[in-house]
Amino acid sequence: MAMNDGGPAFPTDCGFAIDGQTVLHGVHGMSLLDWFAGERMKAYPAHTSSAELAAWCYQDARAMLAERERLMKGGED
């Protein structure tokens, strides 16, 4: 089973014309999981080791995605 990464954090559709035809290409960039982890990283002390910091941030980001999914399914606060 694929890991839920929350999908693209900032999806866009880029369009341009080639010989009068419009072509759309999705630009997804980073996943929502990666963005949550990066935002969470700002709250940890700078002296934390890199590996430990990454593990904590992704653990927190996965918890945020799980809570987001619960709330989107109509979960109670």
C-alpha cells in the first residue's frame, strides 16, 4: 500500500499554446507531507541532530495528515 503523502502541497496547471493548441501540464512540487515536515522543523531547537530532527518532523507531519484526514471525513474536534 502506498504511503499517504497528502498529495501535492501547491498544485498548479500550467498552460501554453503550441500551434494554436493549449497544453496543460500539472506542476506538483513537494508533497503536503514534505511541506508539513519542513514547517514543523522550524519549531525544533537548532542543536538537534539532523537524523533525529528529520525523524521527529516526519512523525509529526504524518500525525497532521492523519488528523486532517479524520477531520475531512467528518470527525469530531
